[in-house]
Amino acid sequence: MDLLIAFAVTLVLITVVSLRFRISPFFTLIGGSILFGLMAGMTPDETFLGIVSGVGKVFSSFGIIILCGAVIAKILQEEHLIGQIVADIRRLVKDPRNIAGVSGYLLAVPITCCVTAYIMLNPILESCEKDPRRRNILLYLAAVGSIVSYALVYPTPVVIPLFDAFSGGMSPLLFDAISIPLSLAVLAAILFAFRWADKGGAGNEPASQCPATIPAEGQEGIHWRAWAPFIVILLAIPVAFLVLHLSHVSMINFIMLAGAATAIIMAKRETRTSGLSQAAKHAGLIIFDICGAGALGFVIVASGFATEALGRLTLLIPIILVPFILAALIETAQGSRVVTAVITAEVLAGTVVANGIHPVPLILLISAGSCIVSYVTDPFFWLVQRTTGDTIGAVVKYYTLPIALAGAGIFCVAIGLEYLVF
């Protein structure tokens, strides 16, 4: 079968199965891997060997990172330290809407999961507003803020596979020097848009209406214990580069282990065991879903799709648009930004598309594409719908649309960087 047709059929069936049966993405992606491999003319043995190789490659890249992020998140949650982090943010940011967006943005990166960051913030933000509509605005902003940093800032599971595939030896610090200001500008634009669209809404009540973020036991200073794992992660970066001379792949694993070890050491005995147990379960779900993406991506590449189908696709549209459109299609089909990043990196690595675009705009184009359609195949979409209790139309308005506009803005910046800077 024609590889473009096989790819399209696989994406359509993954979408249908996801919507119809709501089963784990791991099984839909593994099923898609088998289907695509056989339609592409691979033998059953070649297909399953590709699946095993893809799963192993992704697990080796993300296993430690995601588990460490889950350990930090669950131990902080068990120790009731997330409220203290939000309280510290509130000293600098008074508007509850800004608190929600900034908290989601800050927590998603070291925790390595935007969904986990949102779940942790949910009970705190719900206590900030009594009015249901205003409370929901805070939840939407926390969700959108977490996605903005998750899709743009190194090191997250979205950016790592893209950076590994396309960086060409570029320093991650150089990439973040561009992506962090861009992500903050996108977040600021979203916060402004919510304020403009909801005049008289959340944020006009006094700041004291956030009881869950009041410092415990009369503490007025910064809650260093709550921030300790993140501080250690930052301090471990120069140690990794200047003392241990680690590569960026080794560095990210090293600093995340340092942060997780700090959280474990500082935890009380009674919460350490439960936190580690919950973290293992949570990380396992995330890791296996990403491994399913690795399997599909590896099979797609092994089939020859990257050289044949992309060569034909570039005849129809400009090369600069290929990464963006490909990422948007994959995101639409299965809904996970990490899966989108893994598969897109596998498909584009070493092709004329990757060689023809500077690494920074290329990574940004894929990140932008992963934000364009956050709809019914996106598990985060349904989580936000359940926690807010809003209609699907309202979730589209306050979750899907802002993320899509963020993706469009990132796309424009990426195009500008490619043609005007690089």
C-alpha cells in the first residue's frame, strides 16, 4: 500500500478507536504500529521487532526522567507543600488568574508532566474562588500555562526528543535562551486575553480569598523546603557541565535524580513510602503511553516512510510547513504532545526537511503544531472538562482555542526566526 495512504489510515483508525473505546493510548498506538507495519509491506517479524526496539529506545530516554518527576510531584503532594509553593508565588503575583497561569507554567517543567501539575494545583485553585465560573477560569489558566512551558522549555518530555533529534550539538542553554522568553511572552498574552475577555471576572476579589495558599503556622518567609527539589535541580546543572562534564542526555538524568533524591530525603517517613508508591503508578502510565508512541514512530521510520512519503509531500507544500503540519496531524490523531514529539522526531530525523531548517525554528514549528488541535483525542481536554464541569463548547473556548492561538503565535515566531535570524 502507498505509505502516505497507510499513514493516513493509521491516524484515522487511532482517532476512531480513541474516541469510541477510550482505552489506554499504549494499546491504540501499539495496534497502530502493527497495522501500519503490515500495510507498509513489512513482515510480522519486522513489525514486532520494530515495536520492541521503539519501546526500548523511548523507555531508555524517558524512564528515569519521568519517574523522578513523578516522585517529586507525589512527595510534595503528600507533604502538603504545593500550597506553600503557591503561597510564595502569591507574594509576587497578586491576581488569582496570574497565580493560576504562573503556577501551572512553573510546575510543569520540573515535574515533567503538565497533567500532573494541573492535578496538583486543582484543589488549591478551587479554594481561591467561591464563584464556579471564576474558579473554572483559574483551572483553565493553570492547564494552559502548564502546556505552554511543557511544549517549549527544555527539559520536558516534549522538547527532549526534538532536541536530541535536531540540535546538532547545540547547547540546551542556547535553546532555552530563546524558548523561555518566547514561552513567557505567550503566557503573558494568554493571561491578557483572558483578562480582556472576562472583565469583572476572576481576580477582582481580594487576594485573601485563597485560604489554601496561606503560609502554615504563621510562616512569612519563603518556604525553602517546598522549593528544595527544584533548587537542587538548578544547582546540579553547572555541576553536570563544569565538574562532571556530562553530555546533555546524561545531564538531564543526573539533575532529575538529584531533585528526586532531595524530595525523598526530606520527606517524613510516613509519607515517603506512600509517595513513592503513587509516583511509580503514575509514572508507569505516562511512560507506557510514550513507549507506544516510540513503537509507532520506529515502525514508521523502518518502513521507509521518511524518505519516500516526505519526499513527495515536500513537492506539494513548502518545506518550512512540513514539520508544523505533520505535528498537527499526529497531535489531532492521538492527542498527546509527547507522543507527537517522539513520532515527529523519528519521522523527520535525517530527512531533507530536518536538514533544510535551523534546529531552533524546527523544534518550535513542531511544538507549535502539537498545540493546534487539543480536542477530543487529548486526554487533558477530558480531564479539564471533568474538573470544571463545563460543557464541551466551553472547554473548547477556554482550553482548546487559547492553546491553538499559542501554537499559531509560536509558528509565526518560528517562521520569523528561520527567515530573519537564522
